[in-house]
Amino acid sequence: MDFRQLDRGELIAVLGGAILGLSVFLAWYTLGDRYTVLGNCRGPNTSCTAWNSLMILRFLLLIAAIAPAVLAWIILRGHALSWPRGEMTAIIAIAALTFTVFRGLIDKPGTPPGEIGISVGWWIGLLGGLLILVGSVARTKESMKTRKPPGLP
């Protein structure tokens, strides 16, 4: 294994994966009044982690957090792929970002939704997903073959 094969893109993506994985266990939501219920968490004036509030999505986010490490492992081992390196990780990062934004801004879990706010863990998860995307896109650009126009040797 040659660690010199890892470039800045992989390192950024792996850092983003670690941040995203850690954020699942941080407070993502704040609960307002005493009638607020979110998974196992109940208000008032408490917080709830993504692990306690997002039943299926928590596993998807953890899988997305592992994806950059798998990409780095593939690069370290020198495995041949049929697609540009980093492309699948970028797709996984886009999915994780979509889920994060949807569950934080568009459709917050729990009832009543008006009493549930986002907390620092959600912002850290968003940052982790963005870092995974930036790192994997950087790797994809470097590993893609340059195409020539038709008719050129």
C-alpha cells in the first residue's frame, strides 16, 4: 500500500466522512414545548440526536460516511474500476446531502413540526456531506480520461 497515491480529494472526502459519521451522534434537533415528541425524545427545551430521531436514515448516513474510506482503500490497493474513481462516492454524497437537507429544512421529523428546530449536529452533518462531495468530485476530475473530438488521432 502506497499512501502517496492518496491525493487531497480523498483526504478531504475521508475527513468529511468522519465528520458526517460523528454528527449522527450529536444533537440535530431542538424540541420546543412539553408536547413536542421526536422518536424517543420529548420536550420541553431538550435536544435529540440523529441516531434517536431518524430510524432508517441514520443507517444510510453512516453508510455514506463510510463510502470515502472505501474509496481510499480502493485507491491504496490499486484496484481497477470500470467507472472513474470517486464517481460513486460523489453520488452517495449527493444522496446524503439530499436526505440531510430534506430532514432539516423541508420535512422535520416529530410532532408538532413547528416546535422542532435544527441544532449544531445538523449543521456539522451538512458540512460533512459537503466535504465528501467536494473531495470525491475532485478525485473524479483527476481520474477521468480526457476525450478527444471525433476524427483526431
